Amino acid sequence: MTEARRGDTATRGRSDERESPATLRADVVGSLLRPRALLEARERRVRGECSERELRLVEDRAVAEAVAMQERCGLPVVTDGELRRTSFQSALVEAVEGFGEAGLPAYLWGWWRDEEGEHRVERPPTMGAVGNLRRRRAFAVPEFEDLRRRTTQVPKVTLPSPTLFEDFWDPGRSREAYPTLEAFLQDVTRILCEEAAALERAGARYLQLDAPHYTVWLDAHWRGLYQRAGWTLSRFLSLAVELDNAVMAAAPGVTWGFHLCRGNQGGRWLVEGGYEVLAKMVFPRIRAHRLLLEYDDPRSGSFEPLRETPDGTTVVLGLVSTKRPEPERRDALVARLREAARILPMDRLALSPQCGFSPSVAGGPLTPEQQEGKLRLVATVAREVWG
């Protein structure tokens, strides 16, 4: 793997003072809890009680506080918490014509589970692309440029995987613009490629693709839905990996992370099961430098699938839960890292939370203090293990 492929190209600003993204041992997945003041400002904006400029000022303050908190924890990489987004995937939809109606319910539907059972959220009946997609403006570039000005650490911005938008193709509403789902997803990929290339030109060195939908194939219910629609595991994963690789190829000079989890909304999850089904078909083929994998509880299975990780790829183990408020023990995290090191050398491992703390404005089960404690723990254990 060349140095340019690993994201060590020169960038603007203070980037030369920062650690190479490829070697980061502590990481953060993306979203952070939205402060109450920000949620209230969003509600006032919907009611027409505050201007767009007033909302932006509240967002600015929230982002500044989020960056300061991550730096205070000792993290070498920071995000803006995705605080300017409705959901981790919503920024694209809001910046592109053609998606039709897509409010918060479009990002929350599904069969969610927790310790008490299943919680079903219905798919919005009006959901579906209604015209050809046209990128009206950049969506992640302004987030990156603002974040870079605020931190001395490595700034990371997340992008959604193209096939995450499969639900926005509806046979009844979308066929006039896009005869097939594949045609629609190719256009989504085009837009994400444009954004990724623009991020690299702006100086980004670390980008992340979020692909939580890959793991729905671990669940019999979701697998059945795909199969009834004519999809096989091989067909879906071949398309998904091809499109994700196209986005990463559009910004070849940055370090790419690739995040897999089992769903996360308010502490609930969608599926459970180990990575065995995906590892052979995804890990060797995805052109990411860092695989960020959920591993915070037994639902994620064993570390055995890490054997499929190709040479030169770092695995960021998501051992710290964003679903449970109880703090993990330092010695238990170190033991888990050493267990994983029996499969993959320690110098190819890193540590992070298992997912974002608040993938949408719907929030999460932790308090801000618990969130900060978990991020501090990630940074502390990383220093203890790797120095």
C-alpha cells in the first residue's frame, strides 16, 4: 500500500502537525448527543420561531463544545458530532433534488430490538425518489471546513454508503426517473463521488463510509425481504462493495474508514450475529484502510472473522458501548484487545466506541457526562496499550 493510498498526502492548515489517520489507535465513529439547546432551536425553526441564521449560531456553539469535549478526552481524531444533521445519512438527501419527502421517519423505520422485545416503526408511505437526482450544493464539505478550523486534531467527516439509500427507490414512485434500483443507486454513488472528491480538494485526510445496512443479511426476517425482492447475498454485496469502492476511489489521497454495526437508535439494535457471513465477501474486497467494527457485546460474535482482514488494513474494535450507560472496565477492554491480538497483530488494531452516540436527533440512552466518560476511556486505554 502506497503512502498516498494511506492518506499521508500534504494538506492545508495545521495538518502536518497531526498524527497520520492511518495510524490512529483511538477513534470515534461519528455522531454525538445533541445538546438540549440545539434540539429546542431545531423545533423553533420548524415552527418558524427562529431564523436559519439563528439556528446556525446554535449549531456553531454546539459543534465548538463537541470539539472541545473530544479534545479534552484526549482523542487524536474528532468529528463535529454530526450535530448539523437530522440523521447521519440525511445531509445528502437535504442537499439533493429528487428524493421527495424525507423527514426524520425515513431514517428511523425498521424492526428495532432491545432487552424488552421488538419495537416496530413503519416505513413512511410517501417515501421514495420522485425525480432525477441533482446535487444542489455540497453537504459534507462545509462541515469539514468548519471542523478543521476548530481543532488541532485529525478532523473526520462521515459519508453514508450508497446502498444505504435503497429504501428511497420505490417501484411505484421512482420508476419514471429510474427504471431500476441499480440505476438509482448508481446516481446516488455519482453524487457521493462528487462530494468525496470535493472533500479531498478541501484538504480532508480522513473520511468514513457508514454501512450499517450490510449486517441486515445476518437476520432471517430482513434476509427474507431481500430474497422476495429478487436479491441474493452475493448479488447485494457485490453491488454494495462495488459502489462503496467507487466512492473511495473518488478521493484516493485520503484514509478511508468503513463502519459496520447492527443498527443503533436510542440504544436499540436491528440484528445480531457474527461477521462470518460478511467477512469473506467484504473484508478482503472493500478498499478501506480502517474497518470500524461493532464488538461491544456477544451479539457481535467472535474475533475469528478478523482473519479475513487483508494485509495493510487496520481493524478498529468498537468495544465501548454507546447503547449502555454503564462504563466499561479498563482491564476488561485491555483483555479484549489482547484476545483480538491472537487473531490480528496488536499493531493492526485500534479502539473506538461501537457506534455513534446519537445517529439521529432521536438521541441515545446516555447522558452527556456518560458519553464523555466513554470517550475518555477510549483514549486512556489506547494510550495504555499502544503508548
